[in-house]
Amino acid sequence: NACTCISQLKESGYTIISVEQTHQGHLLNEFEFPDSKIALVFGNEVEGIDENVLRTSDICIEIPQRGTKHSLNVAVSAGIALWQMIQRDLKLLMDE
């Protein structure tokens, strides 16, 4: 059960970030990932993330898109989100 898994991750100190189009979501390109343990949650292209999972998430972020179809393959979404997440660390490495 996803909600049970999220509860266990939270107990272990993870921030739960769901990647989904929601009204309360933050745009990925404007979002600063917390400097803590993070668990990213992705849904499938058709149904997205279950509402119960969204409610238990700490944060929702959205990948900005143009056009009429706002759906990405989950692998593409994961790649985009992970790339954005490591940008801060890459900048720190480049400054050393």
C-alpha cells in the first residue's frame, strides 16, 4: 500500500514530494528542493497519483508544459525531476 510506504518513509525522516498537476502544486522550475532526504512519487500517465497519496505528501510539484496535452511518460517525468533536483549539487561541485 502506497500510503503505508509513505508513512514509513516519513517516520524515517523523508520529505515526500509528489510530481503531479494540482492546484496547490509548485512549478518544478521555480521549486527549491529541501536539503533533506527526499522520496519522489510519480503516477502513471493516465490516472496520475492517487488522491490519498497526494494528501499524505508533504509537497506537490508540477512539470510546466505547453500545449493542450499535459501528460508525460513516467520515465520522462522522473528524468526531468531528478535532473532538476541535482542542479543545486552540480552547482556546488562546479564552484569547488
